[in-house]
Amino acid sequence: MAYPKTRMRRLRATAGLRGLVRETDLRADRLILPLFVCEANTLSASGSDAALPALERLSISAAIERAHEAAELGVGAVILFGVPAHKDPEGTGAWDDEGVVQLAVRALSQTLPELLVITDVCLCEYTDHGHCGVLREDGSIDNDASLELLARTACSHARAGAHIVAPSDMMDGRVGAIRSELDSEGFASTPILAYSAKFASAFYGPFRDAAGSTPAFGDRRSYQLDPANGREALREALLDVGEGADMLMVKPALAYGDLIAAVKRETRLPVAAYNVSGEYAMVKAAAAAGHLDEDEAVLEILTSLHRAGADVVITYHALEAARKLATAR
């Protein structure tokens, strides 16, 4: 019916009415907190910025403390990124059973057995050239040679006790290779959260500083998605489904709400959105300059990503958002 019988404002009149009909429910247990875990002699290296506290490099003991805080606030999971002291052309530290991520996973499993631990599976933090796969002599990325190393890394993480492994490299066929290796090594129950639609974005700068993973030459456009290509991103997601992915990810988040919605609609799998470091930095900078209310902006952003179709959001705002949600109850 048309106005005046239909008045959309009726259900917006009070906080109680607005809450009763709210379509998207933002919850702390649908947030995932990234943690950068490093060896002791990398603590003082670049990557710690007082303006971006969630990108601080942490020792394993400090990471456990932050994970405790996340668990107490009801945050759903943590995702670990390793910052090793030693790098080499193949990134051998990635699958070292005594590597920093593997040690951190075991420590978290012993200290916080109920907290879900996800591990980022990639070589970029461990290679001396900063790329996500091994190099050919001409400097290009050898896709197929990289698959074995990525699968080896995922199994090493699973042996350490990771609940979910998350390949972020964007090599063709990596999900299938990882699924096959996990199954053959006795980890058939370990889920794969695939970075399926990961774009060659301008929003990764603070992360690369924190993780020490900036490429020494060139860029990642030969394996990460062109931001202009939505249909290609859907093909990537569907291929990952066919290879055995259990969850899919869209990264970055804010400029890719259309892809979050499309991936959810086309696959019906659980979808994660990665609210990346550059997006985090923009909010922090705007809030520091007095241009917006940080808490309100963060909750609005996270709600929008859930509304678009993300079941979970990886975000550097996880702790502050969880605190705000707890006080709003």
C-alpha cells in the first residue's frame, strides 16, 4: 500500500523496534583476529607501528596473551602469520615442524584448546624474494613446483594442531594439491579456507611491512586477480569448490562487496571476507584526524560485510569490535 498507510518509519521509531527487525546480526564469534608471530630477533624489525597496533609483531608468548584476550571477548578464531628469522629461495621455513607458526600453534593448542586456530599457508613470508611461490631462472613463478611446497606447509601446520589451513598464494591447483596431501597424511578432517578471490590490491601495504613479505622485485599481478575482473573471481571460487575447499575467501573486503555477495550466491559455501590492513589503516587515520567516530565506523563496516554475504570476517578491528559489541548488549 502507498503512503500514508505504508509508513516505513514506524519500525525505526525506537531502539527496541529497530533491534526487533534488524536483518544482520553482527557477533564477535564471527570475527577472526590476525596475529603476526615472529622469532625473537625479528621483533624490533620494521612492522610495528603505534598507529596500527593490531599489526604489531608478537613473540609466541605475546601472541598467546593476545589470543587469551580474543577468547575472553568471544572472538571466533585467530589466524597466524609467521615472521621467520631466516629466509631462502624456496621458503623452507614454511614447512619446518619447528618453525615459528608451528611452535605457536602447539602453544596455543595447549594453552587455549577451545580457541580455533587458522594458519595462513603461503611462502611469501619465508622466501628471500618475497613471492608466493618458487622462481624459475627467468624470475617468473613456477606454479606447479610451488604446489608441493604449499601442500607440505599445510600438512606441517595440521601436524602442529591447526584447526583450519588457509592457502593464500593464488597458485592454480593449490587447493586440490593441499587436499590430496592432507588426506594422504591422515588429516582428512582438516578444513581448507581458500583465499579464492584474492585481488592484486593497493590495500596490502601495512600487512607487507608487518609480515616482511614485500616482493624484492616485480609484483604479484601474474597470480593475484585483476581488480576489474569479477567473473574471473567467480571462476576461481568455483574451481576451488571443485578441488575440495570447505570455505572461500574474498580479499580485500570493502571494495569487493559485490564479489562477496556473488561468491555466496553461486557457491552456497561459508564465505570469509578479509578486512585488510590498508582498510584498517584508513579508518585509524581518519579517526586520529577527527573525521569519524572509530567505533561506529568499524561496526558499520563489519555489518556491511556480513550483510553482503560474509559469514565470517578476518579483521584487525576484531578486539575493539568485540569490546563494543559486549558493551552494547
